[in-house]
Amino acid sequence: MPFLRWKQHAVIAASCILAVRAVIVQLAFFMHMQ
């Protein structure tokens, strides 16, 4: 079962990284446009 929990955690971590990266890209784009 530990493997399953690890996999779930990896998915959550990947989602967080993607979300943060998306926000950073949007902010950089917004700053660039001004």
C-alpha cells in the first residue's frame, strides 16, 4: 500500500507544480504586456 500512497502524493505534487508554473507564466506574460 505505501506505493499507492506515494503515487497519489506524486500526482498531487505534480498538480501543485503545474498550477504554480501556470501562475508564474501568466504573471510573466502580464508583466511583459504592460
